[in-house]
Amino acid sequence: METELRLESSLWVGNKRYRAVLSGWHFNWTEVDKKNRDKKTISVPVAEVVGVEEGRVEILPRKSVEDTDKDFTVFYVKRSSSGSSYGLLWRLGRIQFSCPSRVLRDQWTKHLRTALKTHSPLRPNRLLVFINPFGGKKKGRKIYHSLVAPLFELAGISSHVIVTERANQARDHLLKKDLKGFDGVVCVGGDGMFSEILHGLIGRTQQEAGLSENDPTVALQPCPLHIGIIPAGSTDCVCYATVGVIDPVTSALHIIIGDSQPLDVCSVHQASALMRYSVSLLGYGFYGDVLAESEKHRWMGPLRYDYSGTMVYLSNRSYAGIVQYLPADPLLSSPRDRTRCLSGCSVCSRTTERLFPHSSVYTSCLSFCAFPGEWVSVEGRFRCVSLTCMSSSCPKSPLGLSPSAHLADGTGDLILVWDTHPLGFLKFLYRHTSTQDQFDLPFVEVHRVKRVPAKSVWNCDGEILSSTEILCRIHGQLVRLYARGIEEGAAVHNCGKENDKCQMGCTLIK
Ligand SMILES: Nc1ncnc2c1ncn2[C@@H]1O[C@H](COP(=O)(O)OP(=O)(O)OP(=O)(O)O)[C@@H](O)[C@H]1O
């Protein structure tokens, strides 16, 4: 196959001659007549070629084709810095080549298209798109139609678009309607919209597999459809933590090239019923209260989170409780090992091998059923207890709640913040916004876990909240996103003089 796909010839870009080579996994071109000895080669992984079109083609501001029979245009992923310390923006690169003959032009387009199919088998052909018109700044429709749809069209993706008219419409659609022919589901919105898709797809998959979601001992079936997130909400944490930037074009390009990022999902049960699925933050105490408070102030828009955070902090509450957890194997990884889960993460890859030993395609989750190990129990007064299946990084907290958490290793990080004086707690909160280690405080503990807790009784200002007796189980790699995690080159840590104090050790991630 490799030899069949190889093609090499001279091509022109304007009046400059280039040597273009398609070989193996790369397509590259080098200017040949350049006097300067530093001949620059542009090399694009075939998997990152977005599309190949005959003629001289532009797609922005709108599609135009100059149909010359010796020219072809290649669209590809081009990276640029986002200007912040994490995440690279992806943009649509474009180059127009001229060939000496039409025959050669047709050979190039045919070879490149075949290479695309061979090297990125997960590229979607058909997508189901849900737009929340009221998410974030209410720009979901505009973002999709002006930035995303032209790219999907260029890549030959057909999409069925549904603009939601009510909350939970997307979830209900996924639970009940025919999904045949779709390769993935895209949500245009924020974390709430993502959660709808998550619940709908997981529920549908278990229905079809005849599994009960309510039973925490059941190994759930991984979802066959990928999820794409076009960020258009007031909180887009799942997008940020899995792509590294909040940018609709970057996310659209990840969808187009069929990137695949598995994600752990935590199921939260109460008695014998499923309450929710969670991928980022499950929080009791402070974070739970902030959410409850913010719901009362929705009219403030995204500002409500800052306002509610301040109000809840000033109320200075703590909660008595018992937390039990089943620790994960400390030899595999630890929440304080100062690593970061980046694109191609080896810890997550080992989990993929363990969960799906014989196939790169998700089939069943049998090897994850056994839970050896001893439960640990702690009791006392807490400021907050959080469980997160990912770093939960966001623009306000670029390293996140648990900077070394993994997206797809089948574990979650349990953060226990014991009752402390208000300034101590403020220090803990503030460290989330800097590069200082928020776990390096005497009243904070963090544990990597598989299950939390068998019993958790919470006392809120002297009142027992019986509904908070829950059981959480982390399901390894239950869903897959059109993403690839934060890319290594992107994770350059902008510490400057703070280098010695940097929690991530900087050199580890450069
Ligand atoms: N048409 C609609 N009308 C009202 N609510 C909707 C509609 N479509 C989706 N929703 C709900 O809106 C909620 C918030 O949506 P989304 O996450 O897209 O935006 P957001 O601004 O980031 O919201 P938040 O920050 O409040 O989570 C979701 O829980 C979703 O179920």
C-alpha cells in the first residue's frame, strides 16, 4: 500500500518550482530553485490533510472555484500559538499547486484522496449536530453556520442539524430516534449541552446492549459514536481539557480529521438508581454550593460563577462526613507525580491495551469488572470533596483541579480539603489560578481512585442530607471524543522566573 501511494514530482506554486513528495504518512513540498541554502520543507501528516480539490479553490469568505485543469488545492491543518500558556490553535492552511499536465494533476488528487482514507479511518462522513441557541452568549447558530459548516462542507461531511427548542431535547433524541448512518454526534454549546449528549449516547448504548445503567456493578458498554464539541457555552471545560483551547475552528478540524480521544466517565448512583454521569467535576461542599448559588443568578450570564464563588466563600461553611474510596494502583501513576496527560499519553495508552487487548476498536469492557484492593475510609469536617476524571483545566485554572489527572486511565482523582481557616482555604482556591501546587497544603489530600464512596453521609450546617449518600464508579474509556488531548508542543509552560516553583517542573513538559 505504501509504495502504491508514493508519488513525487515537480509542482509550481505561483512562479516558484517545488519538489512535492507523498510518501508513507507525510505529504511535503520543498522549493527547489531557491538560492538560499536553507531550503524549507513544509511537511504535513496525511492524516491532517483536510481536503483536496481540483482547480484553484478558496472557501473563505465563501467558496469560489477557478476550474483550471492543471491546478489543485490542498487544505490542511496549520498550527498557531493561542497566545496563552496552553493549547495551539488549529487553522485551515491552503496551498494551490500547478502541474505541467492534467494527467499529473489527476494523479496527485487521486493519490492524496486515497492516502487520506487509508491514514485516517475515523474521519466522519455523516454527523448529527445539535445547536443550543441559548448557550453562552447565544451565538451557537452563528458559530456553526459561519465557522464550522463551511469546513464540514469542504471535507465532504454531510450533517443533519437540529437547533434545540428545549433543554434535554438532544438527550431524548439520542435515546429514542434512529441513529443509523451517523458516525458521530456534535454539540454546539457548553458543558451542559455536552452532558446531554453524554447521557443520551451512554443511555442508548446500554439500552441496545440490554444493560442496566442503574446497577453500579455492571461494566457499561463503550459508545460506538464519537462526540464532537464545538465550544459555544459559558463554561467549555470539557473542550478545554481535551483540546487545550476553546476555539470552534480548532474543534471543527479535530472532528474533520477524525481524531479520537477516549474519555473516562464516572457514574454516580444513589441507592439502586443512576443519578448522573460526570467527566469533569463532582463536588460536595464548596463547589456544590457555588453551582447551587449560581443557578439563582442565571440572569448574570457567565459572571454568575465569580459572584457565587465569592458569596459561598464568604459564608465560610464546612461539612461533616465520611468518605470511602478504593485506591487505584499507585505503581501506574499518582495525582502528584508531576506529569501531565498530553496527546498520546502513555499512561492512558496502557489502559487502552488493558481494556481492549485485541482490538483498536472498542468492543467490550470485560477486563474492567474486577475491583481488587482495599477500601479506605476517612471521617471528619471538610471544606469540600471533589472527584474529577480529568485535570478539569479551564481558562481560569490552566492546570486545573488536578493537574496530573488522566483523561482515559480508568481512574479519578479524589481531592479532600479538610476544614481550615478562611485564609487557608482562600490560598487553596487561589493556587488553582497560578502554577503553585494546590495539594502542597497541610489540609489538602489527593488520592487516585477507582470508586468513591460506598457510604458518604453529609451534614450541611447541622442538617443531614440523606440524598448525598452516593456511590461513584469510574468507567474506563466509556466514550470517545473527536479530540487528541493537549499537544506536547503546546504545553510549554510559561513560568518565567517562577520556574523553580512550578508545580509541573516545567522541564518535564517542555
Ligand atoms: N433550546 C434550549 N432551551 C433551553 N435550554 C436548553 C436548550 N437547549 C439546551 N438547553 C440546556 O441549556 C443548558 C446550558 O447549555 P450550554 O451548556 O450549552 O450553555 P452554557 O451557557 O455553557 O450553560 P451553563 O454555563 O449554564 O452550563 C444545558 O443544560 C442544556 O440542557
